[in-house]
Amino acid sequence: MPKISLDVPAELLSDLKKHVGDQHKFISVADAIRTACRKMLDQLDIIDERQGRIGKSNE
């Protein structure tokens, strides 16, 4: 898996870390970011389909 580096505002990272750990939803910050990216891409695909920019046969 390729590695990337990104700058994140401290407040956003702090909020994200509240959801990471043994008793929380994500096992790591990286896992949380991957999940967020997947969800965003799924939502963008839905929007693109609605707008006629992509169709299920184009995937």
C-alpha cells in the first residue's frame, strides 16, 4: 500500500483522535482517514450518477 503525507489542522486531528483506540470505531488515525476517503468517494460517485456524469456501465 503506498504511503502518503498530508498536513491536517491540529483541531481536526484532535477531533479525529477522539474516535481512535481500543474502545472506539477506528484502530488508527490512518484507518479513520482511509474510511473517510472511501465514504467520500462513494458519495461523489452517487452525485456524479445523479448528474449524469457517470453511469454504472462506465465503472
